[in-house]
Amino acid sequence: MKKRKVYYGTLDNVPNKQVLININRLADGIYTLKIMYKNKVIKKTTFKK
């Protein structure tokens, strides 16, 4: 069984209200993106590369 890797990141200020995620360097597979606000998940999406 593969060990799952979890990556975290924070953004200080987003002036144009857009967040772009470049997935070019990710390995092929299925990924889950969770957007959190005040420690609660407000949006969850899954995508395949």
C-alpha cells in the first residue's frame, strides 16, 4: 500500500480573487483539492491528471 502524501500551502493576499494551480509537475493520478475557511472545508473537488 502506498503512503499518501499531503501538501499544504497558504496564501497571504490574493488581489485579483483568482487562484491558479499549475499541475504540470504532478505525477499521473487522481487528486483531491480542498478549499478551507476557518478550519472548515467549503469546497472539495477531485481531478485526474
